[in-house]
Amino acid sequence: MAKIALDSLSQAFSVRNPETRKVERFTALDDFSLAIDPGEFVVIVGPSGCGKSTLLDIISGLVKPATGSISIDGNQVLGPALDRGFIMQGYALFPWRTVWRNIEYGLEVKKVPKKERRAIIEKFIDLVDLKGFEHRYPGELSGGMRQRVAIARSLAYDPEVLLMDEPFAAVDAQTRETLQDELMRIWEKTKKTVIFVTHSIEEAVLLGDRIVIMTPNPGCIKEVVVNTLGRPRSAKGMRNSEEFSWVCYKVWDLLHNEGSDELDEQSLLGEASGGKDGLMEKISPTVVI
């Protein structure tokens, strides 16, 4: 049985047309269906405004879909619950709480006995490499460290599913690569079911087991690419791989060619003149949509 079943999800909003000043219906998401296996890392990419964040809001239970349903382990999602952790690009940490107290928050909500919390918090502080910063406040940390706190807080209370909405978008390129490696290391240890939204094609290919490509408005699934890269992975180890370049170009082609037929690896490698070197040149540096 699928861990997460998304069945015919649609969502629309009322917006005012600035020219006519009339209220119109804007369809953000249309007929989105997907089954996600336990422990699977699914990445969603698509143009801005195609409904990626709306989809995560619906799965989290913060927004009700106009049509369709979501179930986790066969149980219908009717609202927010502790079986889902949500990590946003804005960190969403409590500025008045230390690193320790931020990580402790979910355990408090879950009513974990105070005696048990210490060992759990220490475990996740070690996991995200923040030992020695337990009593710092978010304002005293770098952007990358804040994001590590957000990851630790979401993992500490042991949710079934981790939802991540462009969590590394606000940090510099070097920190982003470090956080990608940290996330892959943590995922290898915890095997959480992850749904990750990004605008970066390279990030999608580096992290995902499957890459869901969405169409422009209204947002629906154009194609699901099965990632052929093996695991474990690292950002440094994958960047110069011919197979990594091939998967990146396949995703890029699907995003940029509405009428693209089924792709053939050899033809794509030939199209990017010069084989591997030409393909690397065509998709590097990091492709962001």
C-alpha cells in the first residue's frame, strides 16, 4: 500500500483582475494524482505559479482541496497533524527560543515526557551537527544553521512524512550544497517519506528517487521521471557524472518543451554536441527555473 495517496486534487482561488477589477477564478492545481511509497524521496519541479507550494499546503492539511482527497497509510487527511513535518524556506523558527527549545517544541506538543526529551534533542543536535550551539538563539546563527535547526525540529517528534518547500532557496550556493549532503545523510539514516519542492533541476536530480514535472497553470503532472542514479549520493560525487548530466537534461527538456516526445538517451547525448562534454556545457552551471 502507498504511504501517501493523492487522488484527483484540484484547487482554485478567487483573485481580482487588476485591469477589469472583476473577481475571477484562478486554478492553481488541477487533477493531481500520485502514489508515494514508504521511505520514498519525491521531488516536485515546475514553473513558478504552477501550484507546487499549494500542493504541499494541501498535503499538510493547512488548506482543503476544492476536489480530490489525500490519505496517509489509508487514513484520509482532514487537517494538520503530527504525522507530517513541514519545513519552509523561511525557517519558521521561534526567535525567542534557543536551538534546544526550538527542537523541543514538537516534543512538547506531542506530550513526550520531559525526562525523555533530553536524549531525543541531543540525538538530533548531533545529527545536524549543531553541538555547542544548543543555547544560541536563531538570530545568532547563520542561514544554513537555522535551516539545520528547522530540519532537526521537524524530525525530532518523528513525523511519518516530511514536506519541504524550497528549504535551501535562501542560502548561498556553498551552504546549499552542504545542506543537500546533510539532508541526504539524514534521509539515509531515517528513511522518512519526503516530498521536496524546488526550482533547481540539479537539486531535484541530486535528491530525488522520482522527479515529478508539473505543467504551467493550471498545475498538473506532465511526467514522472524515475531517477536512475544510485545511492548513497553526494553533491561533489555526482556533479561530474555523465548519468547525472543525462537525467538533468531529460528533466530540463521536459520542462522546456511542451510537445516533447519520449526521450532517448543516445539522441539527447548526440544533440548536446560533443557527448558528455557538450551535455555538461548545455546544462551547467546549475539550472534553475
